[in-house]
Amino acid sequence: MLQPKLFSLRILYQPAHLVFSTRTLSLMWFDLIRLRTRLKRIGQRNVTPSSSKLHVGCGKRRIEGWLNVDVMHSDYDVDLACGRLPWKSGVFDAVISQHVIEHLELVEESLPLLRELQRVLKTNGEIWLSCPDIEKACRSYLEHGMTDLLEDRKSRDSGYTLGGMPPQQLINDLFHNYGQHKNLYDFRLLEWALTTAGFTAVQQHTEADLLARFPEFPARNDDQQSIYVCARAT
């Protein structure tokens, strides 16, 4: 048996991909990006934003006329899980966040973010959220073995594959997404999270409702697997 010190040295000098799984390396890299962004925003408070409309978790989807925010390569980089947003209170008319909230842990990350979004919204300002829908995923699993959602996914992403695994594996993709998804929602759970954070008038919608309200957003065509809700700030 290797002595602990010698064992540690052998691990230390192994290439990273031989010590950690690809998923672990990816999550470690993302945590480093989050740390860099947090350090970048230390001490920034009561910032006046460049737009009255906030697009949270924009990724590569930059929307003209909106403040497009993400952890990196955005108009204003922010770690959404840090528990504090840098902007003044009551400065945004609207917030939109599509397929972001499921990447955050409910109690320690999502609720603090929602409370902060409620704070930075003007009174009666609107928030639109979408994410994978637990109810739709479970119904698909029970009634169709996930075949309907798999075909839906392939219609939106022609390169998507389960690598020869049965369609039922898709439910693990939705719930875990290689360790990136931390909490999925149905309407009742999302309504609870929003009202707990101080929002009111929580209503379920469709993507068509969102696009009718904000036509500048590109369609995701993901209603079959997603839930869309809108709520109001107090």
C-alpha cells in the first residue's frame, strides 16, 4: 500500500484528465470563472445600469436594447449565484431569464437571486422565467418513454444524440445535464420560489406569450419541455 505522502505526490503530478473526470474538470473550471467574476465585482454597489431591461444568463444570445448579463463574455459579467447584484434598487422595468434558474441550487442560490431581482425591479416590473418542466418530463417518461421529448430535442438540435442509449436516458439529461442542473421546477414550485422572494401575480405562460411581449427575443421553440412564467415585483 502506498504511504499517504507518496500517494499524494503521485496524484499531484498526474495530468489533470487522469485524476479528475471530464465533468469534474468542467465544474472546477466554471467555479474558477465564477471566482474571477466575483473578484472583478468586489465593492461594486448601487450601479446604474445601461438599460432598463435586464437579460439574465444571456450566454451567446445578446439582445439589442437589453443589458445582457452572464458570468463571462457579457455586457456586464456577474456571478448570479453570489447572492448580491450590483445595481441600484428599482432600476429595471423587466427581467428575462431563460433556462438559467435550473443551474442554481434552490435555497442558497436561486432564492437569493430572485430576491435580488425583485429588489432591482421597479414596482410592478415584470420577470419572465423559463426552465425545464418537471411535470412535462415526468408525463413524457410515463406516457411515451421520453420518445416525444427526444424527437422534440432533435428537431431543435440536429446533432443531439444519446449515444445509442434508450430514450429514457433523456430524463437524466434534463434533471442532471452532466452535473450542471441543480434544481428543476414545475409551476407550483416555481410559484412558491417567486412568492417567497417577494413577487406577486405569478402566472404560467407559453413561449408565444413571451415573444408577443418581447418580439426582439429569438424563439427557442421549447414549449414541449419547458415551463414559462411571469410575475410582478412589489
